Amino acid sequence: MRNRVAWTLLACACASALELRAETNEALREQVRKAETAFAKTMADRDHAAFVSFLADEAIFVGRTALRGKQAVADGWKRFYEGSQAPFSWASERAEVLDSGTLALSSGPVYDPAGQRTGTLNSTGRRGQDGRWKIVLDSGCPPCDCGATAAATPAPKPSPSPR
């Protein structure tokens, strides 16, 4: 009897692994984009409880200081959900997913209430056993006009190769 249970559990685990791999990387990236869009909608809807539902238990949000753990992130972000107008919004422009389908990066613009870009989001999501993506790492940065910077900075001269 114990052997049958072990084999059944092993078969289920293998089937789950095959199911994850059967999804294309593009389908996984689309899942991540949709999850990030729903996550961002919590800010627009002013729904802090929904925001918290997207956080992994061990989430870390990095800003001036690091907020470590779901409760610390929830507490630290509560102030952004107060008031009738969202202080900022964000959108996912790019998502990349490991071939295993378990870890993903989402990146895109952050906007102020007037719609001006003020930064870039970078969040890492982990796919749980239930198939839901939850945020484990989040860090933003100011916008970068890398093209203008590169054009203004002369390219370094190559050093002579030793013979």
C-alpha cells in the first residue's frame, strides 16, 4: 500500500513538471504581464488588501531601505493606498521567465499622477504550486535616457593589443 502511494505521488509530481514545461515561454511571459497588470491595478483601485495578496511571504521591496517580508512590505506601502488618488502607477513593458517557468522578471515604466514617467519598475515574481505569480523582489530606479548619455559620451579608445 505504501509503495502505491509513493508511486502515485511521484506520478503526480512528474505530471506537474511536464505541465509546467508544456507551456511556451511566450505563454509564461504573458502570464507574468497579466499578473503585473493586475498587481498595478490594485494601486489604481486603491485596494491595499489586493496589493498584499500579490506578495510572497518572503518578499523584499528595496527602496531607501529594504522592507523584508510580506507584513513589512504591506505596512510600508499602506500609505501609498491612502487617499482617493494614486500617487503613482506602473506598467509591465517586458517580462522574462526562466525556462523552468518558476521565476520571472517584469520591468516597465512608473508614472506620476500627471502621467509623466518618473522611474522604472523591476520586480521578480515566483510561480507557486497553485500557478499564481507572487512578487518576491521589487526595486525601482529613476528613468534612464541611455541613448542621450551614450551619444554625449565619446566611446573609449581601444587599447593596443599586446604582441
